[in-house]
Amino acid sequence: MLSAALVGGSDGAGSATDSRSGALGGQSSGVVGPCTARSESIGVEDASRLGFSANDVVSSISGARSATLSWAKGGSTIVTVSAGAPLAARFVRFTRSAVESATGGDGPPDDPADLRAAGCPGGAPLLEIDVPLRFSTADGAFADSFPITLRAVRRDAVAYIHVIHPSRIQGSYRIPEIDPAEVDDVRLVLFGTIRGRIITGKLQGLAPGSPNGTGEGPGTHGRRLDVAEF
């Protein structure tokens, strides 16, 4: 079943938001809702301020993990997920944005309790790790590799989100609910967690369907289509 971490919880696998908090090289920051995310690039072998490195995390969750995937339209298959060697890593911490700091709360802007109340991702710092992810199903619907960002607040659990262009799927999967003329505007969103030997996740389609939609990502207004869950 789908883990609570995929709907915004903070139980060790990091935030389930789809915001990239940093870029490769040096330090950077960006506003994530009421938060400011500050990112610092570190070596994949270097211990972060959390006490572990990107290598430590990937070593603990590496290797093929399998689970039963249930299609929303009926039927099931076996899905296998495998994370590759880390390519880059960033230590990320969150503070309240300047607006929130000026208008809300009496505590310091990076106080964890205040961050949770403000809607930051748990208020917890995390490690972002760029890796290749192998994602395949026994029925041949998917046979793909994606560059993804793992997010971890502890060394033995990660969460990730990846947006998939249907036209680039290497397997046989096609979205039956979508007019072929719209396929270039559709995205599949893969949510997942890896905890030890256990994987959970879901696939959801996002299609144009609202005049207010911007078409810029999984958080926009549009038709959401349940595809599968594992």
C-alpha cells in the first residue's frame, strides 16, 4: 500500500513535494510554499550534517526491490525498482520565507515547531541524492531508467517523485483514457518510497482538463488519472 510519506508526511523518507531545492554546484536557495529551501552541494562520500553520506543512503537501499503493482483498471503485475550509484548530493535545510518570518509567529525563523505549523516539509533538513532509477514491470508495461532525486532524512529510507513523458516510455504502457491528440500534453507522475527491502508507490496521470491549468507540473489544475499503486 502507498506510504503516508507520499502525501506529505515526514516519517524518515523526506518530503513528498516535487520541488527541486537546489542546483548542482555551490549553494542555492528557493522558495517552497511558505519555506525557503537552502541547498549546499556535498560530495557523495562526504558525511552530511545528518551524520551520513549519499553513499551510505544508496548502499542501504541499493539492489532490486519488488512488489505487487495493481492497475487501476484491474489486474496486477510485479514491479521492480533499483537505484543506481549516486551522481550528486545536496544537503537541504528549510527556513520560513521572508514574508512568513515577518508576519507569523514569535519564534526564530528556523524553529522546527514553527516550520511544521507553517507548512514546511516537516521542518526537517534532508539529503537530496541524484541517481539513475530502474523501473520495470513483469508484464512489459515499463522497462525504463529515469534520472531521479532521492530525498532522505535518515540513511535507510528515501522518497522520490518523477514526472514521465508518456512518449518516452520504453515499455508498452499507453494511457487508454487519453485522446491520442492530447498525449503530448499528458504526464505520468511516479511517487515512490524505498525503506530497506520494502518499496511502495503509485503512478498517476495528469492531463489537461481545466481552463485554469498551467501545464507546468503535477501540482497544476487538470484531470488526474489513477494508473497504478504498489
